[in-house]
Amino acid sequence: MCELYVKADPILYESRSRSLRIRGVVTTLRLENQFWDILSEIAEVDGMTTNQLIAKLYEEVMDFRGEVVNFASFLRVSCTRYLAQKAGRPVPLRLVGAGV
């Protein structure tokens, strides 16, 4: 089992920063390359650029929650939820036993 993880190409977990404009403010996001690739795939499926997708996700989470404490982590979780949905697995709304 561990081979699946330890043999991953290091470029996949190398971090990369990208500047984009959200709500008129230029900001920088730092994510691992694999997450940038997944966000790019989601954006393509939705017919938009990666930056447009990220701005839309930010708008939607702010409208729904009013704040987002760690947007980069939110994007990572969004990617894993997308992959679970794509694989046909149920996507939980919250963690069991997380106390929230």
C-alpha cells in the first residue's frame, strides 16, 4: 500500500504560488501542484479558467459561511470532494465524530 504514496513524483507535492484577483484584490495562493491540476480539471469541466473557478468558489463560500479561515485548505478539501464524487463515492457533509 505505501508504494502508492512513496513512489509519487515529487513534482506532485511541490508547492507553487499563483496570483489571482478575488473581489478586486490581488492575492497569492500557494498549493501543491497536484491540487492545481485538480482545480484546472474542475474548471475545464465547468467551462471556466482556474482563476475564475477559484474566484467563484470564494464568492460562494463567503455567501454561504460569511468567512473562510483558511482558503487554501478549503480548496484542497474541495479537490478531494470532487475526486470522491468523480469516483462515485458518497461525499460526506461533515466528519463523523468531529464534534461539529
